[in-house]
Amino acid sequence: MTLTQLRYFLAVIRCGSISGAATQIHVAQPAISQRLRQLEQELGQVLFNRLPRGIELTPAGHHLKAHALEILRRVDSVQDDFKSSDVNPIGRVTLAMSTAVNTKFCVEVLEQAARSYPNIKLTLTEHMSGTLLEWAESGRVDLAVVYDVPGNTPLAVHSLGKEDLYLVTDPAFKQRLPETVSLADIADLGLILPAFPQTLRLMIERTFAEHVGRAPNVMLDVDSTYAIKKLVSAGKGQSILSAHSVGDEIKHGELAITPIANPSVSRTINLVTYRPRANDAAVRAVHRVVEAVLGASG
């Protein structure tokens, strides 16, 4: 298997056809086809279904795609390391943010990074916090904004502060609530929460066990902050989220928040780094941008 084979493979995926890839990367179509056939023979797997118009990835193709992206990212980062410095950081950096982080912070990070470090190619992705921890530990992403990192993590951890969590409801439901609610008040509500083992769910379960002596009444397990907000907005249940994560919906009158008291519920927001990339100049530069944007927000 060669890097050229992997680059051709990804070009075909990106363009949706061998002919499209040939045009984009300026390589003859028969040469690409030959390399792909060699790759399939070496792996003993069919990577594409050839369709009348274009191609379709097989399960084996999807599996190789993930590996190919990671391999080429690491190879390119080695080349960038020799050109990069703190004065002029160069390279590719993958930053992941929890879906609980307000979209405006994601936009600010992208804009500030582009302004301050034009030679850094920054890729931003989103997912639930627990999944991002796994991605960062495996090196799939260089940096991640996550919550409540376990003490035994192999990642480099930088705390960005704490944020309070609130009972999130539709505006009509909020009219029936007092100014603040306790965990006991929430215990019988039909909650919509991320599934195990997402960090928010683990923290909420642990907090209820310690202070109420029972588990919360979870009506739906939903691993999507966007979907949770839509369900709550439609009156399908309530949730426990940060004010930042529902800021836009509150502004548009779609959701409302009520403080949780006695005790209040909070979590730590962290910026974690994949250790083998922690000393890379481009990664350090993006780290500074994230720290400045999210640190200023708190």
C-alpha cells in the first residue's frame, strides 16, 4: 500500500467518480483505475461499487477511508513540522467541539484563527463530549473542547473554567415553575438526556444519586444536543443543559431556562490535546485561539 494509492482513493471519494478525480488531480483515468485495482488486490477487499454514474463505497471502503484520512493527516503534519515555527505556524489542525458549545464560539474560533494564522488549515468538527474524548485519545483530532475529563486521561488537559447547568424547558412549561428548582423538583420530570456513556449523562446520574438518592426520570436517550433542543422546544420533555448551549433558542423564544439550586449543578469545560501533537506550533497556536475565545466568554 502506498501514499499515492491512498491519495487517489480519497480523490475518487471526494469527486464521486474516477473521471472526476482524474480531472481534479490531473492524473490519467487509467492510472487511477490501475492503482485502485492494486489497492483492492492488496487488501483482498472490494472498496467501491462501480455504478453507471460514479461510485459507491462498500463497508470496506468506508473503513479504509477513516484510516486513509488519518494516515495522510499524520504524514502531512510531519512535513509541516519542519516548516512551522511559533512565529509562523504552518500545518493542519483538527479541532473538535462539544455540541453543547454555542455555535457563535465555533465561528469566532474559525474567524480568529484565519485572521491570526493564515498558514494553518483548521478543520472543525462537532460531537458529544464523551465521543470527543475517545477521538482525542486516539489522535483522530488534535484538540477538543470537552467537559468533565476523567482523572486518568492520557490527554493534556487545560481547564477553561466552570459553567452552570439549568433546567431547560419550553417557554409555556416554564410559566408553571418557581424562580429556581431543586434536584428533587426535577426528579419526576420526563427528561431528555444524552445516553450513556456521554459525560453529561454520567455527571447528572452521579449528582442525582448523591443528592436525591435516586436516578433521574429519563424519558428519552438522545445523543444530539440539536435534537434534544428540538424535542424540548416541541414540548416533548425537559432537559438539563448549559445556558451557552441554548442561547440562540432563548433569544428566539423557543426555549427557556430555570436555575437549579440547593445544590447548583455545574461542570468543568476543558481544552484537551492529543499529547503527541501537543508541542506542534500550529496546534499550540489554535490552542491559544480557543483559550482566548472561550476564556473570554466565561
